[in-house]
Amino acid sequence: MKKLCIVFKQPPHGTAHGREGLDFSLLSASFEQEVSLLFTNEAVLTLLKDQDPESIGAKDYIATLGALPLYDIDTVLVCSESMQELGLSEQELRIGVTLSAPEEIASHLNAVDEVIVF
């Protein structure tokens, strides 16, 4: 089974990167690849609770994060430094994640077969 890590770096709204990355993640997992997700930089904002993207004319693709367990996507890493820079706590996030230091992230990326950045 191929191990794939999808890295999200862009903020959740304003571009299609987040939606496309999430769609790609679910599609890859449905083809029995072991998929993990990594949120870093402003992409961490994607995980915040109580967002209303429709109020700015964007689609609510973020609700799809709730489907990750159905696709056996259990590894969701979030850069602890990005969280700190944005002044966020783990309690503000809508799904369970693993806060990871840059060294842990590097180790994870070295352990997968392919890394795709959105």
C-alpha cells in the first residue's frame, strides 16, 4: 500500500487549493492508499470551528473534514509552530489532530512514499 501525505499550506478561502486537496485526499484513500494530512501555515485556519464560508460566497467544503474517518484517514498532523504563530489552541479545531513539531513533521514526510502540496 502506497503512503501518501497531502500538505495544505494555503488559507481556506480565496483559492480552490484547500477544496482540491481535500477532494484528492478522499479520492486517493478510496483507492486504498494510506493517506495522511498535514496542515501548516495559514492552512491551519481550515480546521477552525464555526466557519461560515457561504457568507463570503464560498462553498462549505470544510464540512467534508467530518468524513475523514469514513475514508480511513486517521493521521491529521498540524504544525505546532503555525498554531502558535496564529494564536490558536487545539480546542478551537473542528476535528481531532496531532500537533507536531517541525522535527516530527520532517520524520513523517520521510516515512511516506509521496508528498503532494496544495
